[in-house]
Amino acid sequence: MIIEATAPSRIDLAGGTLDIFPLYLFEEGGLTVNLAISVHSHVRLHTREDQRLCITSHCTGTSVEAANVEELPLYGDLDLLVRVVKFYRPQCGLDVYTRNDAPQGSGLGASSSLLIALSGALRSLNGSDTSDMDFARYGADLEAQTIRILTGKQDYYSAIFGGLNALWFDVGGDRVESLSHNDELLDELEQRLLLFFTGEARFSAVTNWDMLKMYIDQDATALQSMKAIKRTALAMREAFINADLDAFADLLNEEWENRKRLGEGVTTDRIEELMAAAKANGALASRVCGAGGGGCISVFCKSGVQQSVISALEKIGAEHMPYTIDREGLRVLKS
């Protein structure tokens, strides 16, 4: 049997960091707005006649093998994938192949996307009734065990459901509110919101930890910035509901200014160089994807200037990453 699964990555637009437990509880609930995109994670499972497990990452060129699922070793290069397989405990041997479209350290939530794709493939193999919402809950716990630090939850929901979403986090649990009802809005957003890889990888967990530590230490700037981030996320949700992309542009800029105040390392000289070049060529707003410090940036342009922005940023070494909005989310095929 062969099972193939794909899941989208995401561009986060507002409210990032408010999806981290327990930060959203301290802020009386959190809200994140993000967009699922066709920068996918891919998983292929081949069942075996024996109980042997072999997991291979095409991106890193590494693999791990064991005689059975119990003997799969933790803490190696593929620890996250190993933890997912051990958690879902397939009842047969498997060859597992994985691949990410996103460059390493992109800030697009690719590791979470890969986790969801693998979870979906294993659910199909096992014929289990694990819910989509449970995927996100289990995924956050498994990823935290791997990176050994706090992790947010927004990436799992974009990978599962696709589209443009407002994601709510509170005491009673998480809630996914789709904002994908206006096809004309999504088409225009897809055309005018560009994505670039800066060439600098980043590790979001460290940045997130620094932000949370400042907040818990009652740093005045961190406290004020987090409240501002929530206000901006709420306003951006309203802008999308009202199909107001002018307001969206203003709010994307506001979100970036809020985020830079959270701590040092969110922006870099390279990021500032790229954003300045984008603005000089007709961009209305820019924001780093993820927690900052490198990875990708999203750039929202005036209509008709997209190619000028692309040319300007490519000239100084950025990689343009074409995409479409993934409106479906997790896909699983069995043959």
C-alpha cells in the first residue's frame, strides 16, 4: 500500500506569538490571522511485509531505521518525524519519505506542515478517528518535545484547513474561523502579496522564548507590544471581513512595527535592506514571516508594481517564491 499526503505552509499576517501557551491566557485570549499557501510538505508511506521502519528526509539527506516502531531512536536528526510515528504506532513496517518545498529556516511553519502531513498519512493507514483538532493539539506537544522549548499552534491549523483564517486561542480551547468566503478578495491578495526568502535562515523557538521571557518579566515594552499585536490582529480580521485591502496594508505595517518592539533580533540589516528596496519600488507594507531574525518576508504591493518589486529584490539577492493560496489544506491519497 502507498499513502501520499501533502499539507500547506503559511504566511502569518497578524497576531503571531499570541498562539503560544500560556501567553494567550495571560492576554485573555489570543487571535492570529494567517494564510495557507502552496509551499507544501510531502509525505509518502510504503507499507512493508515486515515490522521494520525506515524514515528518510529528502531535504536533509538523512534517514533513521529500526527493527520495529518501539526501537526507533529519539533525539536524532529526524526526531520530530520519529516522535510522530511512535505516537501513532503503525501496526506494520513502513518506508517513510518526506520532503519540504520551503527552504530550511523559512519562517513559513514548514516543520509543522510536515508534521500534519505525516499525521494525516498515519491516520489513513491506521483507519483511526483522530480529529483534525486533535492533530493540532498532539502536534504542538510533539514539536515542543523535539525543540525543547515553547511552540505556537497557528501553523497546524493552516496546514490542516487551508485558506485564510482567524485562529482563536482561549481557555475553552482553540477555534478556527474561516475568512475565505470572498473569492475576489483572495484572488487579489494572491496577486499583490509577494513572498521572498531573505537568504538568512532563522530558528523561531529562541526568538519566541526571548519574547515570552520579557513578557513574564513584566518588561513594559513587551507588555505594551503584545497588547498592540492583539489589537492589530482584531482589526485585520475586520479588514478581511470588510474586504478592505487598503486597511490591510496599513495593519500589516502596524503589525511589523509592533513586532519589532518585542525584542532585539526580530529584524536584521538584511531584512531592513529588502523592505526598503520593496518600498522604493511600490510596496505598501512588509512583514517578516514567523518570529523574525531571518527567513522569508511577505510584501504587499500596489496593484501593477509587482514585477518592479520582484526585480528590485532579486537584484539584491532575495529569492522570489511564487505561490497560490491553498484553499483545501491537508490532502491524503491511498493506493
